[in-house]
Amino acid sequence: MAVLLHTTAFAQSGGAAAQRLKVMTYNIRIASPPSKGWGYTDLPAIAAVINREQPDLVALQEVDAFTDRSGKQSHQARELGKLTGMEYHFAKAIDRSNGDYGVAVLSRYPIEKAESFRLSTVSGHPEAETRAAAVVTVRTPMGRVVFISAHLDHLSDADRSHQIGQLNNILHRYRKRPVILGADLNAVPNNPVISQLKLAMPCTRCPLTFPADHPDRTLDYLMLNQRAGKAFERHNYHAVAEHYASDHFPLVMELTMNH
């Protein structure tokens, strides 16, 4: 499903920075710091984390737009775009708190195309959640790349497996381009369901990303498709020890051209 693209001003990196692409994935917990409890939001704290790390592309999960709980005037992806000087694209998953809830992408480079996809469930569990994928084609100094933010269901492998099948269909659409996925898969690395995803596992000892107060498991990943794996070399794949803003650590990776 194609969607209307919303943008903010963007800052073009130059010099040595243009030879390196830095990507981040971050489950922001609707910008509600765990220590403050639900009902309190601190979007500037999320923006501060992003601004400190200076990524070129950010995959965001658990993002609100015009909800009662986060503010009926608040479109979190749009506001984060303004606070970071990046373009944005929001993909709705479900209705939540009289508003919209889903995932988003921020980009320091021009977004040429943006699409939104919903990832359905099959288990019939009353609390199973349709999730979303936000897909953008971005023109970077290292060429055009497809960047995806996704979030999988938190309850069952059956639903996660079904959603991974849908993600694989999305990946197939873009198989001729380098694809980078930033996602909260709600599964640890040795969960067999992850092996169904047609992307390379990026780590053998994956950084712990959850919970942020005492991280003891990996739920968040940055992955490349085969074409991106051939085009780019990975560097500095690590979690950022940010304990306040969310219950997940952000995860970052730097890419350079493979020569």
C-alpha cells in the first residue's frame, strides 16, 4: 500500500562522513520512560539519543500518532523528524488509544519512495497484534538503499512466523536493491523462527537490548539482504547503553562500501 510521504528538512553529510552510512533501530516505547510510568512522555529524550549518535537512518518501533495517551496533537514520528532534522515516514499498525500506533523511519537523506505494510496474525489469541513495516527508498552517497522498520508480535512464535513470511514477501519486492532492516523481532537469536527471515543474522554474540535497566536478552536487530551484504562492509555493531528514554537500548551499525 503506497502512502503519502511527509518530510522535514534534511542535512546532507559531507566529506569523510559521506563514505560511511550509520543506521540505528530503536523501540522507543511511545517515548514513555519506564521510570516515569505510562501517561508521561519525553520525546526530547528520544531525540537526544538520536542526536548524540548521529545516525543517517533510524528504524523506530512503538510510535504513536494523535493518541489520547501521548497527546492528541502529537505525531511522534513527525516531531522526531523536526527535533533531529530528518525526513520521516510513519506506518500505522493498529488503532490505539483513540489514535494510531505503528512504526516509523527517520532519514538524513532524501526519501524517494515510502510504503506502509501491515503484518497480520493467525493465532487467534485475543491479545495478538497486527504489526507494521515502514519501507523507504533512500538516496545516499553510497547509492540508493531500501530501509525497513518492522516490529513483530510479542506473544507467539506462530504469529511471528506468519509475520516473517509477510516480511519475506516485502523483501522479495526489493531483492534487486540493497536492503537494510531495523526491527524489534521479539525473539532471541537462537529462536528458530528468526532463521525463517531471508536475511543474514548480523552477529554471533548479539548485543543485549532489553530491558534497558538490566539488559539480559537480544530482541532488536539490524540485518542486510544478500545484495547489501555484498555491497557493504559492517562496522561497530553495538547497543547504546541508554537507560532512561525507553525500555530498549538503541542498536547501531556503520556501513562502508565493499571494495
